[in-house]
Amino acid sequence: MRLSGRFRSALIIGGQGIRARKLRTFLSMLSLFLGVLAVVVVQAGSEFAQRQVLAESELNMAKDGTLQIYLPPHEKAGPVTLETLHGRSEAVAMIHNRAVIGEPNVAPVNPGGGPFDQSGGGRFMRCDNQGNCYDGSQTDAPPGRAIELTVVALTGDVRPFRAFRQESGQWLDFSSEPSLAPRLVLNKEAAKGFKRHQVPAQMHMDGAKADATPQIIGVVNDGDSGYGPMAYVRADELLNWLPTNALSGNNVRLQVFMSPEAHDLEQTLKARLIASGMPADQIYVQPVNSRERVEDQLALMRLIFLGMAGLVLLIGTAGILNVGLATVGERIEEFALRRAVGTPRILLAGIVLAETLLVGLMTAAAAIGAGAVGIKIGASMFGSRFPSLEELTFPWQAGVAGVIAGLIAGLLGGLIPAIRAARIPIATVMRA
């Protein structure tokens, strides 16, 4: 109770001193503001950078902690995977295959399924049943109105594992009955191709019973636009036109995303694949460790910029120290009189420290407010150009860093003036 009373007295008297010297308080805050704001900006920037890197990783690879299972081409890989994952939400298989949408028996406008702005098209390696592979972009067919792309058959909603961003339209609805006309969701590169080239709605896939009539329902940003046009479709809708064994050829790439808690399902899938004849050493399981991969790089960058911000903060601390020493020099008689009427030395030191700490807290509040407003304005101005900024919010870590920086600056800037105030002798009041 005794200490709490002294602490309360120090705060009250310190607050009165700040109110009595408004201009000097303002100058102290002004000298400290840039230093605290620099700390806030650095901390906020590091948090934004980490979020951005993780967001790009979630878009291009998978969310942190997700298990990625890569399966080699095998005649039983597709059927076993589809049967094992049927009705399971904790895992999704992505089966990549080649398709051509447009006029039949013509050379696509992007031979090999490459990006549309890439000269010469892409390179799609086709392999026959004997394992002989060749460049699929070379063809003697006449040029026509057709687009070659990669069709990705999904056993379920892949967005819990990969953070696709909806650009337009809608995503695949896995709760409804499968449609006889496969519903496609294009990536941005495929959408670019269909916007430039008007092609008939006829989709041909190697091994299909007949050409299907697809319907395009949406466009997503999947992070893979630089690799070529892709279309996502429900696996059960694709299997209306394609036999199950056609999802296990040499041209098919099969990948499974699985939650880290689904250990039993992982073991079941691996056991069934091995029992079907797939070599165990060819089943590759890799967890996504995006956060661990980028933490060291971001930590180093954060330390470098925090060091620079610390130098600016030290300049502001020196300003508080200078103002504090001048204030104590002006209040020598006041402090001596307080000592004469029995005020403890520690309370005198507390009064000075309370003033500088309050100044530091007020400066931190101003810097945090300025940072939050700046982020909000920046998000509104550049959100349309950079989609990752649309949902940008001020990180609480930056606010905590600003408060800590303000308190440290107030403590360092007021420590020497507080010691000097506590050492003022009582005899000084007699000279006054």
C-alpha cells in the first residue's frame, strides 16, 4: 500500500508537470515520435512480409503443416486413391491430365499447353505404354481454334489446403450431384486464353469415351498461371467421360493434400498403394514448412531494420534526456523544498520518471495511431492493385512494439534526470 501510494503520487505530480509545461512536452514528443514510429513501421512491415510470404506459399504450395503426397505413374494409383479418399474431407487428391478444348484434330494455339504470351508455346512430354516419351508440342495437325490446357480433377474442395483466390464466377460445388457437362474453373492464364480466342465448347482427353461439352463457371488465382493454362473440375464429373484407369497413365500426375492430423488415412492410403504393387520408396510424403523456411530470413531482415530504427529512437531519447535535465535544473528549488518537508528521494526520482514515461506512452499512442491510419489509407489506395492488401489490418505486434519502445525511451531519457533530482540537497532551499 505504501509503494502504491508513492507510485500514485508520482503519477499525479508527473501529470501536473506535463500539463504545466505543454510546449516542452510537445517538443519532447516530437523528438521521440519518429523513433517510435520507425519501430512500429518495422514491426508492422515484418509482420506484413511474413503474412505475404505465407500467403504466397499457401497459394502456390499449400498451407503450413499440410502433408503433400506425390505418387508415381502406376496403373492402380488413380483407382486406389479415388476409392480411399471417397467421402473424406481431411484429404484431397489432385489428378493432372492433358486436355484440348476446341476444334478436334487441329494444332492448339498454344501447343504443349504453355502460357499464351510465351513464344513457341510450351513443352508437353507425352509417353506411350512402353514408357517412350517425346515432345507433345510437335504435331503435324493443321492449326485451328483450340486451346491445350491441364485439367486438374479434384476429389473434394482443395481450398482448405491451398488458398485459391476467387477472381470471378464461383467455385466448384461438391455438395451437388455430378453434372454430365463437366463444370470447369479456370486459372488466370486459361481465362486469358479463352478471352483472346473463341473456341468451340468441345473438350477432348486422351482415353475418353467421347468428347465432353464443358461449362466454365469461374476463374481463380491459383499461383500457377506462369506454368500454363489450367482448369479445375470435379473428379466424379470427369469420370462420366473418362474411365478410371485413364487417370493412371504416364501422362498423369497425382498429388494428395492431407491434413497433419490424418495419420490413419495416410497409413491406409500408403498400405493400399503398396498392396496394389506400387514400390514403397516411390511414395514421397513431404510436410509443408513454409513458416519455418522463411522465419530465419525474416528474422534477419527484422533485426537489421530494428537496428536502424533503434538509432532513430536513440536520437529521440537524447532529446528527452536534454529536456529532462533542463527541467530538473529549473525545478531545483521545488525539489529541495519537497525534500525539506520530508519527501523521500525515491519519490522525487519517481516524479521525474513518471513525466518521461508518460511522455513516452503518449508518443507511442500517437505513433501507433499514425501507423494504423497510414495502413488503412494505403490499403484503400493500393488494394485494387495488390489483392493481398485488401484485408490488411494493423498488427497487434506492432502496437506492442511501439508501447515498449516508448517506455524504454522514457525510462532511458528520464533515468539521469531522476537521479539528479533525487540527489538535490535540502540546503538548496536555503540558498533560494
